[in-house]
Amino acid sequence: MKGISYLTDEKNRKVAVQIDLKLYGKLWEDFYDNMIAEERKEEEKIPLKDLIKVLKKEGKLDESI
């Protein structure tokens, strides 16, 4: 496939992939977002209103929001 290269180990097993970001940059962003979501799925969740309160208290969010 154009723009995709596999890296192999000494036994010729595929161990990594190189992606041409000029060709597949947008697709990579979607793939990466999914990886992050999967990694974080077990993290504690907090309601948005509570997050907004915390960010305002820490000065990271404007009080007018």
C-alpha cells in the first residue's frame, strides 16, 4: 500500500508500521484519538459541571463561562 511501510524483526515478523502523514495524516489523527480513548476508558469520570468548577478554581478557565 502506498505510504505504508512495515518494520520487521530478525525473523521477518511485522513489529511496527510507518505511515506517510502527508497521505494519511487525518486517518492517523482518528486512529490516535481511538488509542487514547481506549487507554483512558477505565479512568474515573467526573461530571462536566464539576470539571468546570475545578478549572475555574485553578484559574484555568474564565469565571464568565
